Amino acid sequence: MKQSLKYIALTVLFIGFTPLMAQDIQLKSIEEIVRPDDSVRYFPLEDFVKVVLSNHPVVKQADLLPDNAREEIRLARGAFDPKLTSNWDVKNYKDTEYYDIFNTTLKVPLWFPIDPKISVDRNRGVYLNPERNIPSGEEYRQVTAGLSLPVGRGLFIDQRRAAVQQAQIFAQISEAERIKVINKTLLSAVKAYWDWYFTYFEFRMVDQSLAISEEIYNRVKLDFEFGEVAAVDTVQAAITFQNRSTERQAALIDFKRAGLVLANYLWGENEEPLEIQDNVAPVWDVEFQQPAESLDSLLVFAVQNHPELQKYSLKLDQLDVDERLAKENLKPRVDLNYNLVNSPINYSGEFTDIDLGNNYKFGLEVEFPLFLRKERAKLRQTRIKIDQTDYESRFARQQIVNEIEGAYFEMVNGQQMLSLQRQAVSNYQRLLEAELFNLNLGESDLFKINFQQDKLLEAQIKFIKQQVNLEKAKLELLWAAGKPYLNFRF
């Protein structure tokens, strides 16, 4: 009698509960699964890139490269700074003034190698060298003003002018290197963001699949209590539920690890490392934005503006300066010096007439190595470096062109694959919905449901993976083309 009452009660419960259960086991679309939750703080890609460009130590380090280059230019230009020198040499012995020699000279180096100078001398003494003698009528003081001019080696270029030119080229190399370093940092950072994006939404898909498995498991247990299914079916449903639980834990671990990797690129304004909070998640975005540039325009841009190719071109410019200097050093050194004495200013500070034929000092200095082995070797080494750099530049250019074409091909075909994956998700969802409907009618089994659920979850994850791969392919394309900041604009 008690068993009959229990059976009647369960039957009434089953009749009242079955429509409700059939209504509960409903599949959600991807858009419904990833729908924003009020408890979640979303972290868009644009905000992430802003933080990286503003605070990442590598980016800040790259921003120092132009500053260092400007100091290199200042250092090289220091060779053209005016120079004031003074010398005073005195000897007095047994109340005899052997000599008292004083000299002050101001030299003003110019870009064109005419280096003017003005010198003031005051020389006196009993044993003064005759060539230093200055008449007492001039109060032992004398003013000379003149210039030096190299008419051989150093007329068109010399070491100091070459240093300035190379420092200016180095400034351009530093700017290209800065863009390259920032682009490389952004590439790895944004890839880490998309990995974090994938693991998060993979977790959401697995979590939804777990919810469905739990509902099926509860349904099977209820059917078993009514004697509609065998005990082994409850075991199978329990195993599936347990497997889904394990997959959810594994997906959660992957998401946490991806968050830790992403945190490597997050730094505060005070250079303190930041962490990804548990309630922070990426924003779901399936609208892929293809770069506005065509393949041909990207290739043209890369050949003309890619930081790596710019560096090679600028290195060739530096080597061109080295080559011109090496050629200049093959010439004999012939330096002319001409100085007016007490003209156009005399020892009293008065202006006087200039007479080039009188009151002057003139000098000629000639130097020429007989074999020029050092100079010829330097020129040959420079030309070898030019050839080596040119070969490297050509190879790098071809590599960049191939990388651009490969990334562009992957991106274009990836869009088609994404569309196909979207259709596959829709079709697998229809199949699983049909099996769940049959389950409500008692015409399906757990094997078919589990199979279709596995296929749906697999298709959903593949869809997200392809979405991420497509975004990464676009990044690789912009990186290969050398686009500054990978086209991120703020």
C-alpha cells in the first residue's frame, strides 16, 4: 500500500515537472552566453593598449632613445665649441727675471675649415727666446689675429664634421629603433590580450556546457526514480557531468594563467606592477575590422618606412660618411696659417689698418704617408661593410615582403574560416536542440546527446580560437608592414 502511494506521488510529480524540465533544458546562443554581467568589470583592448603605451617600462626605455641621440649630436658639436686657452710661464733667479711669458688665445672652429683665432701675448725677460721677443715700446704686448686653412686633407670633410653628420643620422636610427621596440612590445602585449580573451570565453562556453550536463544529469536521475531509464544511464550522465566539471576547472586554470601573463604588461603611473582582478574580463567582439590599406599599399609602405629597413638605409648613410672621410684621408695634409700682428687691433686695443704684406706670421705644414697602408685599408674595410649592409638590407626586405604577403593571405582566408565556423556552431546547436527535444519525448539516448554536446562545445571553442587567430593575423600583418604603434591611435 505504501509503495503504491509512493508510486502515485512520483507519477503526479513527474507529470507536473516534465514540462518545466523540458523548458529548462534550453541552449543559449554564443551572444547569450557572453552577455555582460553586472558584476563583471570589462577591460577593452583599447584601454589595455593605452596602459601599455603610457606606463610599460620597455616603452619608457624606448622613449629615451631619441633623448640619447640628441645628446650624441650635442657631443659631436662640442668639437666646434670656441676654446679659450691661457698660459703663463715665469722664471726668476737671483733677482734676475729670466723670462715672463703670458699667452691667451681664443679659437673659434667653423663648419667650413677656416678656423679663426685671436691671441694676446706679453713676453719679457733677460733670457727670453729671440723669437718671442716683443719690443718694449709696445709694452711687451702683442696681438695676433688670423686663421688656418687645410687645402689638402680635411678641406671637404674631417673627423669632427663626420662625427656631427653621423650623430644626426644616429638620431634618425634611434627614432626607427624606438618605433621597432614599441611595435614589438605592443605585438607581444596584444597577443597576450587575445590569449586572455580566448581563455575567458572558452571558460564561459565550458561553464555553459557544464550547466547543460548538470540539468541532463538531474533529469536522468529523475527518470531513473520513475523507472524510465536503467541505473547505468545515471552513471553515464554522472561521468559526463564530472568530465564537464574537470574541463571547467582546466579552463579556469588556463584563464588565470593567461591573466598572469597579461599582467606582465600592466604597470601603474608610479612604475608599480598591476594585477588582473578576478572580476575583470575582456569585451566580447566578433566584428573583425580589416586594415584599411590594401596589400599593395602595405608593401609600398613597408619598403619605404619599415623601421628595420630604415635602419639599414641609415646605416648605409653612415658608412657613406665613413667612405668620404676615408677617401679624404688619402690626400696629403697641407695646412696654411696666416696671422696679422697688431692688426686689425693692436696691443692698446685700438683698431689699425690691415697691411697683408707687413706685420704678419705665415706658416705651411705638409704631411704625407709614403705607403698609405692604414688609409687604404680603412677605405677598403668601409667598402666591405657597405656591401655587407647592402646584402643584409636586401635579404631583410625580401623577408618583410614575404611576411606581409603571408600574413595578409592568412587574414583574408581566416575571415572565410570564421564565417564557416560560425555556421558550424549554428548547425551543431540545432542538432543538440533536436536531441534534447527527442529526450523530452523519450526518443533519444545519452550517447547521442553527449556526442552532439561535445561537438557543439568543440565548434564554439574553434569559433573563438579562429576569431583570436584572425586578430593575431592582423597584428602580424601590421607588424610585418612596420606600421607605427600597429595602427593603434589615441
